[in-house]
Amino acid sequence: MLKIWPFQRPRFVAAVATTTVVTGALAFVALTSADATPPSEDAKPTIVLVHGAWTDGSSWNKVSDQLQAKGYEVRVPPNNLRGVASDAADLRSYLHTITGPIVLVGHSYGGTVITNAATGNSQVRALVYVDAYIPAAGDTLVGLTHPPSIFAQDPANVLDFVPYPGAPEGAVDTYVKPSVYGEAFANKGFTSREVSVMAASQRPLSSEVFGEPSGAPGWASIPSWAVVGEKDRSIPVADQLAMARNAGAEIVSVNAPHLSMLTDARAVTNVIVRAAGSR
């Protein structure tokens, strides 16, 4: 409701109101017209980077910097690490806020999330997996984790457990033991101090994730790439290669640990750019 200040006259107010309505209508028409014209497929895609378990979006900082320097718009939404279906739903909702083509990149457990979130989304031009799980329908993290993975043993040996409010029955938050973190993720290319900082700042993964089956995979209809760290002790090279081949992904190997996007950011960036240029 318009408020008439003491110095205003009703005729002046009416003119202002009319002008406001017309201006608003013109703005609406302009916005509607803009929305009616979809962005060109030749436009650079938005790169969406999805982090894995026991880390956060900062794990993509080096790659983000390099992609932005090449003129790409980069998004790094948080992966909530609560469950396969719920994490994929959160990401799927986020992707709907982006206009134009998308290249979706996932690290580690983030690979499972992008596999599910991309399904049926025509905006997603390519999937890039970085030291990642690339599940088929029905696969679980437990079922895809084999020796010599650090995590293919009694969970109590490698994880700490913390209850969290609202958890499904029997579920807890899991943290990688600080004594194990470096061996699992950063066994090459990091100082002991850097490993200590990463272990201290890790985000927890709900145990609900471990046995939850993956859904229909986006890679069944979307071109895929896989960066495989040859020194990875979380997801063994043989497992990464088997999943990548099953998905028909183009494979690039790097002499890197599980966090290859930090130790070999340029190589990872180059694969993402290659995927972004594909049709």
C-alpha cells in the first residue's frame, strides 16, 4: 500500500503509482522474453564440483581457481553427506537453479552423488569422476570397497563414531581417525602439518551412506571421464578402473593419492576442460 507523506498530493501519487506499474510490467516482459530464449549450446558450461566424504568444498580450491582463470563459471555446492538418495536430491535441486549446460564433477563419494543426481537431467553435458566411486544401479559403497583399500576392514579400526540428532535408527556420524587420515587420503604430496589440518577439519559422513544402494546411473546416457590416482589407498586403482570401464568412461591416470585434485590440480583441470568441450 502506498503511503502518502504530508508534502505529497494525491495526483502526484497517482502518477507515481501508474509509472511504477508500467515500469514493472515492462521489466516483467523483458525478463519473460529473456527467459524464452535458451542459452546457446556453444556457451561454456557451468562446472559444478562435488566434494566427497570427510572433506568439504575447499578440496576443490586449486581446480576452481584454474577453471575460473580459463573463463568458466564454477559452483561448489556443499555435499551434505547424509545419504545417497538425499544427497543426490539436494544436488539435483541445486542444478535446477543453473541456466545452460553443466559439467558435473565428483570426487570419491561425490561420484556416487553425481551419478544419481545427473540421471534424467538434459543440462548435464558430461560427468567427470576424480578418484571416485562410479556405481551401477544397486551398488553400495561397502560392496564397491575391496582390499587393499584402507577402509576394507573393521570400521572401528579406521573410524570414530558420533551420534547426531535426527539420525535414522542405528545411524551415526563417522570421522576418519586422525592417525589414519594421511594414509587414506594424503599419502603423497602433503606435509604432516597439512594432513593434521585436513584431519581436524573433516566433515562427517553418516553411516547411513555405506549400505544404501545407488539408483539408475546418469553415466548410462551421459559421456563420462575418470581421473584415476595411481597412489590411491582409499579406492584402489583396480576398483576405479573396473568402475570406469563399466561406465564407458574415458580414463586418465595420474601419479597421485586420493586427493589428486590438490596434488595434481592441473591434470584434473585439463580433464574437466576436455569434458566441457565435448558434445
